[in-house]
Amino acid sequence: MQISLTINGKSHSNDIEPRMSLVHYLREVMDLTGTHVGCDTSGCGACTITLDGNAVKSCTLLAVQADGCEIMTIEGMANGEQMHPIQEAFKENHGLQCGFCTPGMVMTAVDILKSNPNPTEEEIRHGLEGNFCRCTGYHNIVKSIQQAAEQLNS
Amino acid sequence: MIPSKFDYIKASSISEAVKLLGKHGYDAKILSGGHSLIPAMKLRLNRPLVLIDISGISGMNTITEQGGEIIIGANCTHSQVLKSDLVKNKLNIVTQTVKCIGDIQVRNRGTIGGSLAHADPSSDYPATILACEAIIEVEGKNGSRTIDAIDFFQGIFTTSLAEDEIITAVRFPKVINGNYQKFFQSASRFAVVGVAVVKDGDSVKVGVTGVSDTPYRAIAVEDAYSGNSDAGSHAIDNIEVMSDHFADVEYRSHLAKVYVKKALEA
Amino acid sequence: MGNFIGKSVKRREDARFLRGAGRYTDDIKLPKMTQAAFVRSPYAHAKVLNIDISEAQKADGVVAIYTGQDGCGAYGVPCGWQVNFKNGDTMREPVHPLLAKDKIRHLGEAVAIVVAETLELARDAAELVEVDYEELPAVTDPKKAMEPSAPLVHEEWGDNAAFDWCIGNDRTEVEAALASAHHVTEMEYRNHRVAPNAMEPRSYIADYDINAGKWTLYTSTQNPHLIRLLLCAFVLGIPEHKVRVVSYDVGGGFGSKIYHYTEEALLTWISKEIGRPVKWTSDRSEAFLTDAHGRDHVVHSKMGFDKDGKIVAHLTDEYCAMGAYLSTFAPAVPTYLHGTLFQGVYTTPLIHLNVVAPFTHTVVVDAYRGAGRPEATYLLERIISKAAKEMKMDPADIRFKNFIPPFDGIDEPGYQTQVALQYDSGNYEGVLKRGLEMLGYEDFRKEQTKARKNGKLLGVGISTYIEGCGIAPSAVVGSLGARAGLFEVGHVRVQPTGKVQVFTGTHSHGQGHETVFAQFVADKLGIPMDDIEIEHGDTDQVAFGMGTYGSRSLAVGGSAIIKSVEKVLEKGAKIAAHKLEAAEKDLEYAEGKWTVKGTDKSISFGDVSLTAYVPHDYPEGLEPGLDFSSFYDPSNFTYPFGTHIAVVEVDKDTGKVDLQRFIACDDVGNVMNPMIVDGQIQGGVVQGVGQALLEEVVYDDSGQMITGSYMDYAMPRADDVPMIETDRTVTPCPHNPLGVKGAGEAGAIGSTPAVVNAVVDALSHLGVTDIQMPVTPQRVWKAMQN
């Protein structure tokens, strides 16, 4: 099937099998391997991207469902050399260790901060409930998002 | 994890979707948000040959107020419902319910219609649908009809939808005094017990999910209620209680009573 | 402290991870690469009657299908540690085949592999492989596996024991001391099975180059050289110098990626058969069924006390599951990484532990974050807290009474335990005092009393742990059954321009070696961190190494690098002396230059480096170049320790535990990068909390796993845990050059018993004395009912 969509600001058209998941499309067809597969059944959040501005788990979306949509992946977050404030905050606060869940965490943080620019610690933790991290114990991820919120609001 | 092969058809109208469903019968599945269906397909527990995507059909993703009712289109995502001021102000019990569903990402895709049609016995919506006495609007080859909440849930993953019918909307009466209380399963975060209570003076309507393989109206509680919360002890009267690794019959029964009481007192 | 050591330098690896530019194995695509999918057994124990691949072979895109009847069926993966029976009999070591032949021994065991042009086609074809099984009764509980009627995992030995081992003082002496003790506290429980769940599933690509006769294996492993050694010398019998093992970025390991898995060897074999690269990436369901699990000890223990609460003896019997086969380090985990820590931080004079290690119809059990030490700590810290309740003592007081007094390992000697080890240095009362201060212990007890009056169930749990890291020296571990050395290699290559490449045999999968190692090398050489690159994970680049596990990387790998840095400076001094026309002894090295003492005559590190490679004006007889490799074999383990304190509130209606505070005061020796150490502790703590409250792999009696997905296996999410309050004391390790001890596992070792102690404390006035882990709402509620 033919699909056309925008990924990180650029338009793409591809002919794909309907059964191809969006994450598979991003990784295998578009070579955007920054989006990871941790469980493939929407349990872990590693594959989180934004679709028309909303965080979604790209393992549980067929690529054909994203036809006509605007997608942002972790690769599209930085502005050239300049990392996005959320990315900067993760680095500053040691919000990542092995890095595997990180793209999903960052993309989820985009949604958390979009709908709630001044979240409390509890709201951030609640917002991250769909994302597993096995390394950090979440402590520094929460701190990163707190700092990113301050940064984005300043 | 990759599903078996299927054809994908994007329906542009509900009548087209109904027609396609009639044509393909059991080989077809309706796709809305896909958050119940796609994981099952990836695990190859479900192998439809045709997917009929109804997410693009216009008019099915609006939330409106008509007469005394709030009408939520079947394609409305949980996020959309959660963010709706109309729902928050006039149907707050639904806002409370969707807040408990999944996580941000899941709420951004999962829909009310998909959730109800899937009829997972541990999902959140059924309790609230039952307590609110919502009405489910469906369309099939014989035209449209409505199904009362009490008649909708028939068993585990089973509803009274006919083979060719699709949920188009859910109609809720306005609820002034209602609440949803949930005890989360610690892994899936589905409901071990979910209780919705709608109060109107001395009378009360109680919907329960997670406890039995079919969500139910706790009639015994409603009958016993007259402003006193001891009615919670009737939470599982005449109900066959489910058992799993997280909650056996004894514990789940206890939780059902605790949560009904909690919801009655809230 | 230098410019970098001891500073919270931000991580250099983060830029690539945050931009989605990490290079995990599944991100790699090779030309002509094929994809593999497995056919796995739906039974835990079964006979394989027939495998029919005829339909699958006809499917679209199939390149090859193999079963145990093919050439690969001749190979099996080895065990890396031999623990013999206490009577001297040799450990029972079954063949662990790459593909099951006629017998299935655990759920998910591979019976066939399908290689196809795409993953979709491989999966489709795998479904067409028809296998006839005859299901047999299974045993999954390690204690039940030793009952005479238990089904046998391997028929040839007559029972399921892999070995039966003991450590410590004479059993009869310990029993006699218990018999005459003033008070004896007893515990029986299961330190249950957990799944490591690194977020990156295992992934392998094998690529055989027919022209060069060389294999490349890309693998998500914690120890590429060890995999290469095992693969070449012990599995396939292929020449080690013709095999390159590459492990770039790895998305977490926690032990589960130490071992040499069957899939690695099988893919390597297949790539030569088909003459094309082949990739397999585990999905999460396969990960639950096939990644080595952790823990699974059934424990019965008695601890005796005198009337003052001093421990007089400790006797324990354990059944520790091995799973269906012996994984790479499995036998070491419940023995030398477990029994050797039974001294804890206490002066217990008499200790005896007996371990029976049975095979079970489950996936293998091996080291999982902490490996044996969390299990030891859980027992010691639970039983001493239980004893305190029984003897009506305060749990902090009973610990103070029994602590080994402080010793620095330099002026005061190391502490010789009853269980073989000699601790390096320690100040156990120091961390407990600090931990109690962080909590505000006395105020908490008042608050707790008040809360109880209001019907609130508040509890505090203390755990004062010790653990052993950087397991060594090689000769000693060899005598204990290790089939490998446990040294590390550090190679420092100075380029002509003074830029430095450091090659380490350790492997970073989240620990931040690229940053931390550069920090101390920069300080020792007095050059900017930007001039230093840390290389790891490629056997063609790094001469040799033993990898990363057991919190060893800095203590062992860092020390090896320091040795090479010292050699660089030693040779550099000779060159500098020549150039400065001074005697070596008159030079001093600081801030990246050699200076003639008392003068302003100096030469920079860069100039010396250039001279080493352009040796025109050069010391006579000295070899050109500045390039040194060193092996470091430590003289002892290192022994981090600490105090963890949990505060919980239990919901009286549901039994749900709310972890309100978690305090960790750890002593990991000298600290190179506090930010990273805190991060390791926080992450470890939450993993340990996960075991205490949420995580559990459950097999039913037939060997089916009922917790094989994230729908049923509960792991901590962000809203399950609070911020982790950390602090530390510093008692340097006396026997390695950096004075470091290791921080990777401490969090997971100390935290679990602290949480369970807190839950039991919250319910103690209701008569609750113990609750089986994980302390789920259901278990807590049931305990409250009894």
C-alpha cells in the first residue's frame, strides 16, 4: 500500500505491506533507528514518537494508519547542533544510562509538557507510567523533565 | 512480533464499513485505535484477513451535548475525552474513568468505541457505562439501533453487537454526582476492581468491572443502599468472582466490597 | 582530587543516545542480511517425536531451516564454573544443545530455526513447522526437584542435583551452638525468581566472510572477548583469530547479557552454512522465556543469639535452582558469590551454609544484578530484624551490637570471615549512623506510634549490607572452580600528537565508562578529557578483556588502565629527561608536562609524544612509541557496604504498600564521578524495590509461565517509587590504585530487605512476623487477616 507522511519535517512516500508496524517502518524503511522496540506490544514505551503532536507507541500503530500524518522521532528533536531543551536537561541531570528507553522518555516528555507546562513531581511520574526504564530508577528522569519545564517556561 | 498477512481498507463512511463487514464476516475486524487489536494480532492470537479502519470516518470523533445528553463519538480517543471541558463539567465520572485508562500514549490512540467492542472484563469504561446507564448507538446492515448498557456486556470479550454492527457513539445522561474508583493491577494497570457509582438522592447505580468475567450492575448494592455505605458488603452477591495471579477469589471479593464502599462514600 | 576525579562530569555518551544515534545491535543492517525466527517448545518437558519442515520449506522467502538433526545439533554451550559436590564428586554438567533434539527441558526451548529474506517471512514460515510433542510432567520448584518422585530433567544421574555444596564452620559445631543459644530465630521462605528485563532485548548478527574465512558476530553482550573465547574454543571449534565479536551500544544487561547463549553460536554456525549474514532479535515474549533469570532460592535458616543479642551461630540450608542446564556462571552464584557473604557485617563466630543446586524444568538461572549477594543480604538482614522483634530489641541496636568494628585495611588488618573471604576495609557503624540521621530515626518512631493510634500502618526497615565486587585474584577463583581468569586488560595508546586512545576489556552498557575512565586518565596525564577516547566492545580493537559484571569495571579495568598510564609516564620521563638534558630523578610531572625541579625548563606531554614517534633526538637504546598494554589481576575482592532504609505505609483495606521514602547511605570507596555513582545506586535501589514489591516470575506446575509479558510481570514504573535519598561515606579500598570498590550492584543488594523489613514493621503490632516476597497487596492483606 502507498502511504505518504511527514517525518521530522520531510515528506515521504512508500509502498508497504499493511502489516508493517509504524516502528518497523521507521527503523527498517526509513533507517531511523533512534526509535527502539522494547516489548512490541505497547507495554514499555521505548518506541514512543509523536504523531500530529501527540505521544504514541509506534509499535502498536500500523504504518498505514499514519498515512497523511506528521511524525516526529527523536532524530527530529534537535535543531542541528543545538539539542532540544528536553534533551539538554536529560544530559544535565544524568537522566539516562544505557540510552535504550531514552528516546521514548524524551518523546513522552514532549507530550507531558505540552499539556501541562508546570507539572508537579507526581504529575511527571504519572505521565511516565507508560515508559519503563530499568537503569535510572526514574529519579533523574523526573529531575530532567522538571528542569526542562523550567527551561521551556523561561 | 509481526501479525499474519491481512488486507487493509480505510472506510470513508459508516455505511461503507458496515457493508465491508457484511462482506467479509468473521474474516474482518474493525480497526479504530487498535490498542487492543494490534498487540493481539502481533502475538498472532488474532488473525483477521481484513482490517476495516474506521478512524477516518467523519462525525464519529466529536463530543456534543444534545438535549440532556452528552454524546461521545465512538472514535473519540481517551485523551480527547479526558481533555473535554464538556465531559469534565457535566460528566465528570467519565473524566475520572478515562484518567485511569492506560497511559498518555495509549490514551492518545485508544477509543471509547474500540474499548467497549473489545469488552475486556478488566477494562475501565464498562463500570461507568453501566452506572451511568449510557446508551450505545450501533449501526449494522439493518440500520441503526441502540443498546442499553445493561444489555451490552455478555461475557468475556463478548458483547451483544451483531456480527455486522459497529458502535458509532455512546450517549450519556448528565451526571452530577458520580465517581469512579479503581484498584490497579500492578503489571498491566487494568482494573483488578473498578467501581463506578452514580448517586441521585437516595438512589444509587453501581457498575463494577474487573471482578467477574462480565462487568455488572451491582443490583444488590443498589437495593441495599439508602444513604448508608454498608451496602458495599453486597458487592458480589450472586456474582461469580474471577481469580488470577494478582487476586484470588477471596482477595478480589474483599477488594470489590472495599471499592464499592469507597465509591459509595466518595 | 584532580581536575576531573571526584567531579560530576556530564556524560560524553549522552549526545548520541539523546539524538537517537546509539548503535545497538538491532540497528545494524548488513548487505544481503537474512532474518531468523525460532520455533520454540510450548511445553516445559516433552519428548520431541517428529519435526516436519516440509511445508515451511516451501514458504516464500525461506533461505534455510535447521533442526537439532542438522550439523548444528552436534554443538552445545559450556558452563564456565565448576562447583563440585562436597563429597568430592564432580559437578553434573549436561550438554546444553543449540537446538533441542529429542527432549525439551524448558518452556521456550528452541527446536528449529527458520532463516528467510525478511523477518515477516521468517515468522510466517516458522508457523508452518509442525512439531509433534509428547508432554511429560515437569518440576519447577527447586526444593520439590529434590523429592524422590520428582520428574528428572536429565535422566542420566538418577536425581536432579547438579551439585551439593557447603561452606563455613563444621556443621555439628554450628548445630551445637544453636542448641545452646539463648534465643534462636528461624526463617523459611523463597527468594523468588525474577526476570532481568534489560530494556533492549538480546540481538545477534553473524556474518561469515568466505573470502577472508572470518566471522563477525555483532552481539548485545556484556563481555565480547569471553563470548569469542567460549564460541571458538568451547562450542564451534573455530579459530579465535578468525572471529571478531562486536558489541557496540547495549541497552542494559544487569547480568542477563553476560552469558554465552545458544542463539549466538547457532547464528555463527548458520552464517557460514548460508554464506550470508543472519540476524535474530529476541522479542519480549522470547526474552521472558529464554533470558537467564535471577535468584530462586528456597531457604531454611536459623540464627542463634546470646542473651545480649549477640549472634552466636548461623545455619542455613538452601535449594537453589539452576534451570534446565548450567548457564555460564550459574554454579558460582549460589556458592562463591553467595555463601562467601554469609558473614555480612557481623562478628558471627560460627556459620554454616549448605546449598543443593537442582536442575528444574525452567529456563536457566544465573547472575542477576548482585548475583548471590542480594540473596545473602536478604537472609541476613531479614533474620536479624526478625530476631530483634522476637527479642524486643531495636533493629538498629541489634546491628550496632553485632557490627565488625571499623578497620581501614592499612593500619588495621583486613577482617577474616568464617566463610573464606578477607574483607578489605570497612566502617559499618558509620553508614548506619548516617542513615539513621538522614531518616530522623527517633522522630520517625514517635510519628509511627502516633500513626498507629490513628489506624495508619507506618513501618521502617533497615538493611546494613556488605557485598563483594571485582571477584579475584585469578588463581584463587580458579581454585574455586572458575574456568576463566578474572583479571582485566587496559591498553593506552598515545598518538604522535599526544592524543590518547584507551582500550578496555570492560564493556559499558549504561555505566558511563567512556566518561569516567577518561576522567581519571585525564587527571593522571594532566591533559584535557577531550584528548582521550575510550574504546571498548570490539575484539579486533581491544586485545583482550573479561567484560563487565560484578561491579568490576573500575576496580579491575580501571586499575589495568592506570598501570598502562604509569608505564606511559615512566617512558615519557625518559624521553623528557633526554630532551631537557636532565636526570630523570630531577623531573616532576604535573599539568601535562615534565619540569626540571626548581627551574622553568619543561616539556609538554604532546612534545614527548611526538618525540616518541619521531625519534630523531632520542634516548639511546629506547624503543620508539608510547603504547602500553597491561593486565591487572587484583589481590582481593573489594567490599562496598552501606545502610538502606525504607519507610512504607500499608493501606489497611487493600494491603497495598506505598513506599514513601528510601534512604541509601553507601560506601563504595573513592568516587570518581558522584553523579554516576548516585545514578547507579538509584537505579539499583529501584530494581531491588521491584523484587520486594512487584516482580515475580511464576511457573505453574506444568512449567507454563504465567508472567510472560508486561501484562503480568510487574516492574516498577515511575509512579511506583519516590525520589531516592542518597549519601555516602568514603572508606577507600586499600588494594587498588584508585581506592575504588564498585557501585553497580550495591543498590539492588541493600534495598530489597529494607523494604520487606519496613512492611513487616508496619504490621508487627498485628502479629505479622514475615511475608513472602514480592509483598504484593494480596499477600500483605492475607498476612493481616491471619
